[in-house]
Amino acid sequence: MTSQPDPSPTRAPETTDRSPLRRDGSSRSHVAAVTSDDVVSTALRQAGERGLEALSIRSVATELGISPMTIYKFVASKDELIDAMLVLALNRMEIPYSNAPDWQQRVIDVMVAWRELLLDHPSVVQLLVERRVPAHSEGLGRLAEHVLANLEDGGLTGRAAAQTFWQLFSLTFGHIVFERPRRNIDEEAQREAAQAMAATAQARGFARVANLAEDLTNLAVRGTLETSLRVLLDGLPSRGESQSVSQNAAARVQFGE
């Protein structure tokens, strides 16, 4: 009986990626694995670590192991990338819930929490200084929804509520921009600032500034964001006044005034 030869052993499937290498050394499969979120997240982290000035399309591409031209599959320009970074950063910010019984305190809690979130992300503050917040930002919408809901509890709705939201937003962001470079000013530096301000005021004949130079350079005298927000909210019209203003405005429109 003639023996049959043993069948050839089954070859294991190859697992090595044989995708042709591109000029930058990356493979097609690697490029396909990179997503828009990867690009924006990498850019946002680089901006946080190195500063916005150091951010470039090339630096993002290098870290991801792809060519700079591949980045343009996801964004049309560096400007568009920066807008996407701002949207992503704001979307990641979860506004803590406030259970304060007073609606004004809830508004203050929301804005103070948002301030703290931004202070933890200096690159985002820089982005907000230099760019508009994209209107489709989920993060902006979330912040506005929290604030508007609490303003509604206080009887403020419609255009008056929208106006108040932006007043609160501007006050809070202005406080962030002003406070950041002054967080580590010690008492000695404040005394030196008072002396310098007083000397200039006396030389220029600014009598009131000279008299108040110490208070004007004392960080404690400037108050807190909480205090400033409370002053703004205390100045809002009451529920009845708000309704009266809205009715008067509607009447003026009706009669063509």
C-alpha cells in the first residue's frame, strides 16, 4: 500500500501590517486610525503644555505620526483647528449642580464653578480672549441653560434673561483675565505698587488717586467674584418690574414708537 505524503502544514495568517509606507514613514492603516478627535485632543493638550504660540499643524502631525497634509483632512486651517479646540475644551467642562435655596446664590455658584474650571485650563482662557465662542458649542449652551433656568426661577425671562446671561459671562470672564496674573502677588509687592501709584499721582496732580493709592493696590479691597456677581444680580429688576418693562416695550413697538 503506497503511503500518501503528509499534507503541508497550514500557514498561520500573517499579522504584520504590510501597508505601504508613506513619505513620512506612516502606513495607510495608521493614517486611517487617526480621527478628528485625536487631532483636536492632541492640539488642545499641546497648547496646554507649551502655550498656544507653540502650537502648529506640524507639531500635531508629528505627535500623531502622520504627515502635516493629513491634518487637513480634518480641518481646513489652523484657525479651524483652534475653533475646534475651544469647542472641545468647553464641552469637557461639566458645570457642578448647586442646591442653594436662593436662585441668586445658584447663579453665583454656577459662574464661580465655571471660573474655577477655566483657571485650571490657561490655554482655554487665552483662546477665549482671542476668539469668539463658536455658537454651536455644547459647553456654552450647557452653561447658558444652567444660568437661564435659575434666572427664570427669579422671574427673569426672555430678552432680559439673555442680556443678564451675557452680563454675568462678561463679568466672570473679565475677572478671570484680571485675576490670573495677580494670583501670586504678595503683600510686599502690593506695598511697592501703592508707593509707585502714589508717586505718579502726586507728580501728575491726581489727588484722589494719591489719597487712595494703598486701597487701589490692595487685592483684598477689590473684592471677590462672588461679591461682584451679587451686586449685579441685586441690581436686576424684580419680577413685577421686569414684566412692566416688557409690557411697556411691547406697547412702544405696537404704537410705532
